[in-house]
Amino acid sequence: MPVFEYQGHQLYYELHGREGDPVLTIVNGLSMRTSHWGPYFQLLPDLGVRVLTYDMLGQGASSKPVLGAGFQDHADGLYALHRYLGIERPYVFGISFGGVVALRYAVDHPDVLGGVIPVSTFSELDAQLRGHATNLYVGLVRVGFGFYLDLLMPLNFSNEWIAQQQDLIQLIRRVGVSTNELYGIQNLMESLAGFESMTPELSTIKAPALILNGEFDCLTPRHLHDILRREMANSRLVLVPRVCHAFTLEIPALTSRLLADFIHAVERGEWTGDQSVWISAEDPQADPLLTLCEADHLRAIPLAPTPKPPRKRKTAAGSFDQA
């Protein structure tokens, strides 16, 4: 089992793909582990991208310190792992809790980063997200980890996917309960209690940034991702249709295409970070894959264009009436 010894602890990691290809590091969501990314171990290398996955302290096969680690600790640990593996210009992709780690990494280590991909995440806690976090934490500590996962399922996945994947959902739940430790996840969650907004620091991130948000993500909704878009000058926001918070597990083929296209555009010097908003196609083979969003991307209800005021015309008597 490949492990990296870090400050007296062990970080479990896996590296997939061809040596020499650009490396994408995946930072887990709170209750995830490396095995959740299994489809990406083949999809991304087939698209010319090497994949590094790892379990943060408190997760999966990595050490679970008695006391929790904060976002700064996780970002520092990832930086040390990159140095240990000789990865000099990584792309860092983080989802949800892991997205905050990715942003922290981008703030702290701007000169070594190829690009950052924050997904289904946040730089600050608004009232609704803080409420969700509190409810999930209470469910975790008072009832158990299985109940915590049950609370997350309808927030993570689309209605259609849940209806069609009952067997897989039960497998995900069983694997999550059996391979994560209650107190390890609890310690990770407690780092949110004292979380301070990172938004003022986002403007220091100069690396290319691809921000991804599911259309129906009600856990970390669009306005939180729009903060990232507005504050990071070299960014674009892509909205992914018909999916929720954990869409990376639901549509790995489309997600892999979005990630690989971004990385190759940066590598070729063709990336344009202009803070624009785009909508992804649903077919991972679509060409073009992205369409510029010209509507109000912060509204869930499509709005008709604002009618122009009636044009006034001069009458024969010299007064004005409406045309």
C-alpha cells in the first residue's frame, strides 16, 4: 500500500496514468476515499491526464489523528506529498470540503500550480450552508455515520440517478461506513466550526481556475461559486446540467472530459480566464462541449428579456405621444 510519511502520520495515495502527462490531483469530499474515483483511473489517462488521488488525514486508509486537522494542515500535507512524488506543476481538483483545501493550496502555493478546479464548494459559509453543516454534524454524532450518509444522498445525487441506482447507493453506503471512522470524519467536520471566510484571499490566486457547479446543487448553490468566479481573475464558471452536489460520481465521463479539456487548454497556452459563465453539454462527446451562458446565470427561473420602453414621437401639435 503506497503511503507517504508526513509529520508522524501516513497519507495513503494512488497514482494512475503515464509518466510525463500533466498530473491532476483529486482532493476528496468530506466522507469520500480514493476508491470513489475508480472510473477516473482509466477515463483521465485515456484523455492524456495522469491522476493522483489520496486520503486526507482522518479519511480512508490514511492516519486518523486524535485531534482534528484544519484546511491549512491538509493543504500543507498535499504540498509535501507533491514534493515527495516529484510533481512540480500539479493541477489540483477538490470537491466540496476538498474544494476548500484546493483553494487554500492555490492561495499558499501559487507559483507551483498548473491550475485549480474548485467543484461544489465554497469560500465562505452563508446561513443555509451553515445550517446544512450543523444538521449533518448533529446527525453524525447523535445517530451515526450511516445516518449522516443517508442525509447526504438526496443532496448529492439527482432524482433519476437515485431511482436507478439503489443497489449502487447501498454499496456506496456500506463501503463508506466500513472504511471511514466516525471520529475521523467528526474531526474533519469540526474544522468547519471555526471556519473563516477565504473570500478576501481569492484575488491573490493567479493560476487558471475552472469552477464547476451542478445545476441543482442545493448544498453549495450557484451564488457561492459566483463569488469564486468574481474574485479569481483567471477563472471561468461552468454549469453542469441536471445534476446535484456530487455529480462527479454520477457522470464521470462528462466530468473527465471537462477536466481534461481544461488541462490541455492550459498546457497549450490556449486557456482564457475571463470570468465568463458557460453551460456544459450533457453528452461527453459533444463538440463543442461548452456554450456561453447569455442569460442571468444566478436565476433558477429563465426570465424574459426586459421590454424596451415605448418610443415617443412628436405630434403635429408639438407634443409627444407613445409610438
